[in-house]
Amino acid sequence: MIRHSSLPKLQACPCFESAGGTSPAASRGTKIDSVVRRMLQGEDCINELDNDKDRTSAQTAINLVKSLVPDQTVLETRESELWVKTPGMDHIGTEDIRAADIRTSFDNKTGQSYDYEAQMAAYALGNMTRFFEPEWTCHIIYSDQGRVVTHHFTMDSATQIVESIIRAYNDPDKQPSACQYCQWCAQKSTCHQVVKPAEQTLRVVNNEVSIDTLKAQLAEPEKLGKFLKACNIFKKELWDWAKEEARERIERGEVVPGWRLSKAKGKEEFAPNAVAEAAQATGATYKEVAELFGNIGAEDFRKWAAARDYFPSNEDMVIGKESTRLIEDKKK
């Protein structure tokens, strides 16, 4: 069964199969989404979130949603009412927030930014069919980054996107395509679009030829493009894995020749309540606060506040956890 959330992945590769399971990042996003919906209903539940980063993300989402709708807009946040049945799909999707009166939906995303237009097209198509509307708007809220991506759909444009993905998925002659979603695919360990480029890149690493010779071989645009794609796969499937493996071994006390761990101070930030107090004291708009929540490093916040003749107390500053990263141990 094709899920609404899998459409962007199937658009990139019609052979994509979810590896299943729930990652910590996905669990975090689900928890933040729940808090955002309930807070928009008037429930004071932000402290259910574990840390300032998550609370800031939730508050950012709320501020952005409010900044994108007229006053008195009815926001549907009850999960039981947010179902979406899209023509051509058996799966019943669930939106995050809907404002049916203004033909608009909201989908909150935490973590990295990806292209979710296909998923939004399916939501829009389902809503236009359900509410007999000729067009629909979907706002993607990237709450960790404090930004919004907006997609406007007509019945024709949404149908074209969804049907093209379903058609490619059902094609008996479909072929896999390496993409940014390979890491979540059940087939990645055996897929020739992943294994072969990684193997070829490894051979280049072990080949004793000069860099200039390799560069000369990449002079043609087609070869350059293939090389970049192969290197990207190699990085994600072997290099990133090798770094994490080395980090874990060093943390266990083992020696990985040529590599060591380096500690970095935690980022200095101001807590959400300090930002809220500054916004209230300076008369900042929702939009201004939403933009600030996308980046509330201590120095950025001080500059923002100083420009409004407001000076926050250092007692409200929060210092993040110390981080550790793997770096090359260059001998002196």
C-alpha cells in the first residue's frame, strides 16, 4: 500500500521500500506535532517536551501557523477529523492542521528539509475532493529552522503529480534510482544503484594514480555528473558509517590509528520564555518572533533585542550540551 508520506520517496525512486521501524528523529517529530496541535486547541502542554530545543520548535510552529492565517480562522487540529482519502490511493492519510474555510493545510516537519511537494499534492487532492474545492494551499512548516515552504494546487496539478508517481510505482519494468532516501530503503544493502557506485568509488580510492590524472578523466560533464553521484552514495553509505563506527570504537577505549575525538562547547542560547518576554516588551509581531525562533543563538538574540532597546539577562541564557566529534589526528 502506498502511504501519503512515501510519495516523495517513490517520486525519487519508484522501487523504494520502507525499511520500517521508528527512528528517534521520527518519534521526536510525532511528539512535537502532538503538542503543537493541542496547544492550538488551548491546552498548556509545552512542558511535556523534554528540552528547550523541542519546546522552541513547537512554539515556532505555532507562531508560524498563526502568522499565516487571518484572525478568527478555525484551525482543525483533532486527529480524528484530519483524515485524508486521496483518489487512487487506498491509504488514509492524516494531516497535522487544516483550515478548511480558507482551503489551507499545514504540515509541520522537524529535522532536515526535504522536498515534500508530492505528499502535499496528495493531501490537497484529497481535500479538494472531500470539500468540493477547485484549489488548495499547503504550508510546510520547518519548525526547527523557522521557515515555511508553500505549495498551491489545482485539481489538475495535484492529480498529475499523484497519478504520475502511482503509474511509475506500478510499472512492471521500473528501475531503481539512487537518491537521498536510499538510507531508509529496505533494499539499500543489495540495490545495484547503491552498491555499484560505492564499490567503484572505493576502487578509485585504492588506485595509485595521480589526482591530476583523475581530474583529467572527469573533464566531460557526463562523467563529472556520474562521479559526483557515486561519491555522494559512497559518502552516505560508507564514509558516514565508518565515521560513526570509529567514534563508537574510540568511545569504548579502542584505538583507531590517525583519528581521535574532539569536544566542543555547547551552544549558548536564550530560553523560549526569555524570547517571549522580549517579544512582549518590544511589541514584536508574530512574524518577527517566528523568524527569530529559527535562530536564537545568544549573540543573534542580543543583537535582535538591542535593536529594540531591550537587554536580556544572562541568567536566562541556556548553554547546550558539550558535543564530541571525530577529527583526523594529524601528527605534528
